[in-house]
Amino acid sequence: MQLCTAHLLIFLAGRPQINLNLYKNDLVAMYEAGCTYENLKSWLEDEQDTRASVCTIKKWMQEWGVRKRMPKDVDRRVKELVEAYFYESRLRDKEMLVCLKDEGYDISKWAFVRVRYQLGLKRRAVGAEHQAAADELVQRICEEGLKEGLIDGYGREYLFTHFRLKRNCIARDRLFCMYRTLNPEGVERRRRDVQRRRGEYIVPGPNFIWSVDGHDKLKEYGIEIYAGVDAYSCYVTWIYVGVSSGTSISVVRQFLNTVQAAGCFPQYVRSDCGNETAHMSYAQHLLAQDTIPDIKFEDCYMYGTSTANQWIEVWWAFLSKGLLFRWRAVLAELKQQNLFSRTNKAERIAMAAVYLPIIREEIYAFVRMWNAYSMRKQKGRPNVVVGRPNMLYWHPGNHVENFGTPYNEQTWSNLDREVGEWDVDAVLPPETQAWCIRQLEEIGFNPLCARLVDASERDAPFRDVYLTMRTKAQEHILSGASPTLELIQNPTGAFNWVVCSYDTSINSILTEYSQESTLSMFRAYERAIWRLTLSRVMELRLLVEIQMTKTHRMNRGRGSLTEKRTSARILCTQCKNSFVALTLFLSRTKQTSSPPIVFV
């Protein structure tokens, strides 16, 4: 009876309270060192013979006011990443957590929110006072942007992304409402743009196709643009703004730099049949052969017309309507007033020193804005990929396959060495560039951080600086003073080859062989010649495939099928014979000590 009473008293009093104050120092130290609550629970049971649940340990930690703190170096790096994700990539909280996990920082949702609030990264203005301050800020930055002309062609999403990249967190609707009030002409111009609909372009994942091409609308002013776009994510993989987008060496240098930065090369590259793509197509094929030795050229590179290269053409339209339309008008006016001529060295030097760096920086800013831009759903197009290009490209998700293939470093190094030290960012020779910098410093002008002071200068920005540099360059050239001002020479030829003219007498080589022996020589030297030459020889080989395409088109027209097939066979045979002739000729020159030859 006494035993039952004791048990009843214990039952009525409840479970005895666990006092963890005895182990406070040890528990706090282990927790701050990175141990989880489960680790602490196991330590108490194994080392201290004390049983406590995870909830009990959490309550004691809250009573002690203990929070897990990241190491200072880790905390600083996490804050830098969160700030970059918030402003530069425009990611949501869930997307930021995914990116942080990919970077190796596995933090909880609430720890992340605490970090974001510590940085002052809030998504909305709460309260009348904050909303009034936000309205004032919106009006000021919109007026500044319109004065500089940077946002004159932007729409709602472009505006929101542009100002977010400038560390201004403003509601999208509030921003566009003010913009529409200040710039009704720009809004109306975008509304009148005719939207041309094309067929759907379905791509399974990032790095499946890189769509590349050049933009020649500013080429007559000495400003050339070349870019590549990932067809799945619409992510701009690279953008070149300089003086040499139409040469093979420049384009293959851009391609190799992009492959190195991305850590992979795509499954396909899509371009037109321009001469500037020869080296790049060779590099893509060579990189692909490291993974699949017997891969055919057409299985890793696609040629076609420029107009059919859909995604890069679409992006050129966005760039033109969003930014370049203004510069085209400015530079066209200079030409109409005889203030610029492509044949005048002084004017070309002034253009490269003043306007090219400004346009380059604005295009770079547009690309950053585009890659953080949010693509929305489109009516009647269920297969359109929705999201932000940088997120879709770098973090496509577990359900999407990334088709990028890690490149062989040795092959990449060999290609890099053959291309040479061509500086893609150079717009003038070093001595001429240094002279221009000194002259601009005397004027007090820096094109890399140039801003318009008065809104009246929007139609002719920095014209006074351009005319001053033009006059200085003309006087310097006429005086014959040192240094001698020159324009930068575009890279020509192919890698380290000697450039020579085409020797028509090599066609006689074909007569030395019968058709059977010629074809056998063609197969024997095909692989060797592929590595020896690059530009014209490879184009001749591809002409066979191009002629087959022409045959397909011929079959759609009139005439007998026999005549069409006969004509196609003749064309293909001529192309193949030309390639064989070059192969045999170069196989002979390979035995001499002279360097390899490329025909131009």
C-alpha cells in the first residue's frame, strides 16, 4: 500500500525536470562549433548518462540566448553572395537557398532571412513614410536615367531589372507608373512595335545549342559586335564589342575564353556560313573529339542562314530596340554632317577613343540586365521556358539535363597557344591608346564613367569631346610627331600559318591519279589536313554538304529529276576534287621545312 502511494505521488508530480545548466558551457561550445541538436542529444546520453529530447535542448538554448553563428569568413562570403543574388540576379529567397547550397553553404531558411534583413534587403516599402520616400527616389532616378538616355527604350521588366542592378529596390508597378508619366513617347513607341511571331524553338536544356552571330549595324562606324546565346535559357554566354568581330582569330578567341569561363563546351554551336566561324567550328569539333573520337562535324556544329539562327537574331532585336536604336541615330547624324568617315584615320581614332568604350559599357550593362531579366509565360506557347536566364543556365534544376561537356585542358591549351595572344578588348594599338588617354585626361573626360550633365545633350551626347579628339588627332598626324597614330590591325591568316595566294596549277595534280587512287588519298589525308589547315580547306569540305542542301532545294523546282541529280553530282564532285587537290598539295609541302600554308 505504501509503494502504490509513492508511485501515485510521483505520477501526480509529473516527470522530474531535466536541468542542463550543469552542461551549459560544453553544450554551447559544441553547438557553436557546428554540432546539431541530434549530436548534442547523443553526447548527453553517451557521455553524461542524461536523457533529453531535442525539443528540451532547443528550449534550454533559447533560455540561454544561444544562436549558431557562422565563422566570420563564411559569414562574410554568404553575405556577399546573398547581396549579389538579390541585386544582380534578382533571385527569390527559395532560389537563393538553392544557389547557396550549390556553393556549399547549407543554411536554414530563417538563418538566411536573418542574413538578408541584416543587409537591409527588403522587397517592399512598408508604411506611408517609406512609400513617400520611395516615390521621391523613383522620380529622381527615372529623371536621371532619361536624361542620360539609357532607359529610353526599356519596358516594365527592363526598368525593374536595370534599377535593381543599380542597388535600387523599388516596386515594379510604382517604377513603371512614374516612367510612363515622365516618358509617354517611349512607352508609345514600344507599344507600336510590331511583334512578329515565329515557330516554337524547343531545346531540351542548357548548353545544348549556343547560337552565335555578329551584329553589323554599327560596323560602318568601326564598332563591331559579336555574341553567343544559350538557346535553352536565353542566357548571353558572351558579348564582344570592339573592332574585329569579322575575323576568325577574334571569334575563336572569344569562344575559347567563354568555354574556359563556363567550364564546358556545348553539344552544338549554331552559326551562319561566314568566314569568321571557320576557326571556331574547328575548335568545337576538336573539343568534341576528345569525348567522342569519331564524332562527325555535323554532330557538333550546325551551319545555316543568318536569318534562321533564331535565338541570336531575336536577341539582336531586343538589343536594338532596348539600347542601340539611340546610338544608331547619334552616329548616323555624325556621318550625315560629314563629321565621320570610315576612310579618315583621325575620325576613326576619335570614334574608338570616345564612343566605343561608352557603347561597350552600356552594352555590357544591358547584358547583365538581360541575364537577370524574368521571362514570363506567353499565350499560345506552352513550351516557352519561364524564369531568369542566369538561373536557368547555371541552376536549371534536377529535372533538366545540362548538356555541357567539360573540356580537355590539354586540347584547350593547344588551341589557346595556336590562337596566340590576341587581345579581344584592344581597340587601338598600345601607343595610340596611351596617346588618346593622355589627351582625354587633359580634356577632363573619362569614357568609362561618362555621364551627361544636361538633358539637352541626349540627341548628340559627348559630341564636343569627339570633335576635340578628332581635331587633336588630325593635327598630330599632320605634324608627323611621335608617336605615330595608327589603327589596330585585325588578325589575319590562321593560327601560325603563312598566308599565300591560291596556286591554280595544283589542279594538275589530280591528273596524276585515277579516280580510285584520288579517293583513297582523300581518305588517307583527310584527318591530317583537318589538323593542319582550318579556314579555306575546311570550307571546301563543307561545300559538299552545302551543295547537297542546294540539291534538295533544286528538287522542289521544275525539270526532270535525272537532270537535277546529275547537276548535283557534278557540283559535289567539283567540291570534293578541290578539297582533294588541296590535300595532296599540302601533303607534299608537309615534307619540306616550310611552315604550313593556308589559302586565301
